[in-house]
Amino acid sequence: MLVQTHELCSVPSFDHDYGMEDYGKGVARWCPGCGGHSILTTVQRVCKDMQYEPEKTVVVSGIGCSGRFPHYMGTYGFHGLHGRAFPVASGVKFRRPDLNVFVVTGDGDCCSIGAAHWVHAIRYNMKMVALLFDNGIYGLTKKQTSPTSPMGTHSNTHPRGSVLPPINPIQTTLGLANVSFVAQTVDWNATHLYATIRKAAEHPGLAFVRIVQRCPAFMRDLYGDIAVNPKNLILLSHENGINLKPKAREAFGRVIEHDPSNIHKAREHAEIHDGIPIGLLYQNTDNARYDEYGAHNLGMGVKEKKQNLESLLNQYSTSNSVE
Ligand code: SF4
Ligand code: MG
């Protein structure tokens, strides 16, 4: 039952049966000030507002600080191998399309060892929410250059500064076949973070959300100034995008009207360097979804599969007997 709209953005809230306590578990052991804390609370809140049944919700992670996320959710979870969150989540969704699936991955996890899985998960476009925690560093292993570290980052692997240009995760995702949803937000703007993950949860396909994440332990200076001064954020706004109420929009230095159906403009905005553009860059709800085929056994029932297999085997037995 619709009861009200959210205080600062126009997404609806519902009368709840499940409360926040149904989605939480344990105490998150990330560093004080880590962006992971606000993302965790926001995902729990989205689950509550969507009234996801905890026993029908699965959070899959890889390795890294973000990998601990499923341990703090009162849902099912899978803390898997480095870079392998996407294939595990895809397997879950393919066989159980009725489940609500979240992928939690970091920049080292997704954009390095897991890059091949990231590419194909986007193409398969199974309905799930993929959250990229991008702090521009390997945090769990205490400060190595990651694929998204800005050039010149001083780290344990590059004490004199990293030398290669970083991967731009949203630009990369926008270039992949069958991409259907790409958004960007920041961990420290609770209103925008909530509205983005909520929009992602409602998307019929794979919703890829890059969350620019603070890591005060190892990248204190990377987003420090930007986080202190919200004027450095550029809000991408559109009636079909992530809409904030006027009071929340006032905090932004620039607002750009961007139609999320325009992938060419999305790619232009993904390249903005004099601030961080946040909002829905691209959405297409018509793309093919592989989980819809899985729900119907790739269009074949078990009986039909057996018949096909038997007729295939019979072909060989016939040709053998002829010889
Ligand atoms: Fe968060 Fe960085 Fe600490 Fe990891 S090392 S928990 S990313 S602040
Ligand atoms: Mg990282």
C-alpha cells in the first residue's frame, strides 16, 4: 500500500511488514568513516522499502573490503573468490529468477581480475543490482594501485606514483553489448545514494551502479575536498532519471539535464573531469535478459531435453551400426 513519498526524492514508500532489523546482521568491521557503512545502511533500507523477503534475497561478493558486505546482511549471502561475484550471482539468478540478487564488488575485484566476468554479466543482462564500490585502491591488502587509481597515486606497488591511466568503469560499461542501466553516485550523499539504488532495484535487467567510495585509511585525499564541498558534484537530472526534490538539488554546484535514453550523451557525461557527474547515465528497459530464458529452461522442458538427447545419441548408434 502506497502511503507517502520519500522526504527528499520522489520515490514512493510503502507500509512495511519487514523492518530494518530484518536486513541487518552483526557489526560492520570497516574502518571508521569508510563509505561502506552508508552503502550498507542504504541497501538495507532499499530492501525494507521494497519489502524484499530476506529469505528470497541474496547478496554475492568477491574479495576486498566490500567482500564483507554479505556478512552484515540478514539475507542469504555468498562471499566468493576474487573477481567471481558476477558468475556466482548469474548462476543464482539463472536457476532462481524469483530471488532478489545483489552483487557487491570493488574496483580491484571487478575491474582487474573480474573484468571478463563484468563484461559478460552486462551482456547477459540478468535482473540484479551490481554495486561497484570504487575507492581507487586495494584497501584490504593495504594500499596497492588498483585499475581505477588516478595517475600518480602513491601506493605500495608504485611508491613514486602510478604511471598508467585508470579505467573509467562507467565509460567501460557504457561501451558493452546489451548494457541496460548505468548510474553513478557517491557514498556520502545519502539522498542520492538511496534514490540511485532504489532506481536500480526497480530496473528490469542488470543495473550497474558505480559508487564513488571514500577510503579514509588509504585514500584520504582522493575525495576529501569533493566530499566536504558538494558543489563539486554535478547532478544529472531528468524526469526519467534519478529525481531529487528541489531542497536536495540546491546542494549541487551544477545540474545538467540528461535524458538517460541517450547513450551518446551518456558517454560524453561519463568523461567529465572537472567534477563528479552523478545520476542515471543510461537506461534501456527493452534489452534481452538471459534470466528470462533460464526461467523456462532455455525454452525446453525436461521431457523435451531428454527426447532431444536420446535422438542425438540414436543418430550415433545408427551410424555406428551402418559402419
Ligand atoms: Fe573502508 Fe578503506 Fe578501511 Fe577498507 S581500508 S574498510 S575501504 S576505509
Ligand atoms: Mg578498492
